[in-house]
Amino acid sequence: MEFVSLPDDLCATLWGRSSFGRKGVTLGAGYIDPGFRGNLTLCMVNNGPEDITVTKGMRVVQMLIHAVEGKVESAYNGQYQDSHGVVQSKL
């Protein structure tokens, strides 16, 4: 749902909320490059014993924003730039 736009001097990391972690859910989304623009695609795995329903608008992750020290040689301009919605892997 969220559209993220980071300037060249900021990057971010995503962490799954601990309330999901306590139920066995792990999240692999990780790092957002300086200069990235687009929707974020999350990779969630339920390793717990019970089904967990994720609904639209539910807070699943928290984003930690980090200042980048020094000059960024090249901001993100990769294959996922300006993505909208869930984007399949382009490997």
C-alpha cells in the first residue's frame, strides 16, 4: 500500500513488528536504497502453528530511516524503480 520515495541522502531498513514475530512470522524485506521510489514488496513466511490473517491497512512492518554519510556515488535506479503494487522477482 505504501509508496516510498527516499532522497539520495537517506536509506532505510524494514523490520517485522514483534507482535508477528511472537507468532512465528518472519519477514524478508530488508534494505531500501538511497533514491528508491516505489511500493515495497514484502516476503513473509508463517513458521508458526496457527493461520494468521493479514488485512489491508494492517501494520506489518516498521521502517527505520538512516542518514547516509558522505556522497552517494549513484542513487538507486534499478529494475524496481517506480514500481506499483506487488512486483514479481525479475531474476
